[in-house]
Amino acid sequence: MNEKKIRFFTEDITYRLQGKEVLRRGIVQLVKEKDYQLGAINIIFCSDMFLKRYNKAYLKHDYFTDVIAFDLSEEKKMISGDIYISLDRVRENAKMYHVLIKNEIARVIIHGILHLMGMEDSTDELKRAMKIEEDKFLSVIMSG
């Protein structure tokens, strides 16, 4: 799989992400393990206000969130999409949960990828299942 299909951007903020290659390898491993093909994935870091506007405009939710994933896949079992991540939320969550920012960034990226694979988190049961998958792949990425 071509890791260069995974690209990182910023929107309305300045941020330089560290460890891109480790994150790319982890995403590739997650995609392979779930038996998907890797398409183009854009990971866009932005502010709380930027993502809140997207959340309201596209999902009709008027609140802050840490990640929103837009599935752009045209084929089954193909992962393509845009993952928007609020760096403000990531920093706040890292502080609240006493984790490193780089670990929280990896977690929300994994969360976005899992959404692109069709996983939902709309109920407590689905949230627990997604958390198990997040934890599994977070340990893989952080050990790589």
C-alpha cells in the first residue's frame, strides 16, 4: 500500500505534526488488518470553531467535536476520505485524560479511519466496540 496516499494538512491554524511516518504506517496496518484497500486519505487539523461550523453545516450538530470523517470512497472495502481534527479538542482531551497529545492525535485519527470503514458510535454499545478497536490500534501505532 502506498503510504503517500495519506496526507496531512491544516486549515485556519498553524501546526507542524511530528511522527507522520509512524502514523502513516499505523494507518496502513489498520487498513490491511481490516481487509480494506487504501485510497486517498486527507487528515486536516483545524480549530474548534472551524470544526464546529462543519459539524453544524454537514451533520446538523451545534457543538464542538474532536473529529469528523467524510467518506469519499466509491468502492466497497476501499478507504478514501477527509478526516477533520480539532487541535483545540485534542489538546483539551489530552489534558483531561492525562495522555500525551501525540497519543490523542493518533486516537482521533484511528477513530476517523474506523468511521470511514463504517463503524458507528451512536450508542453506548457501539462506542465500547469502537473504543476497543481504537485501543488496539493505538498500541500498534505507539509501539511503531
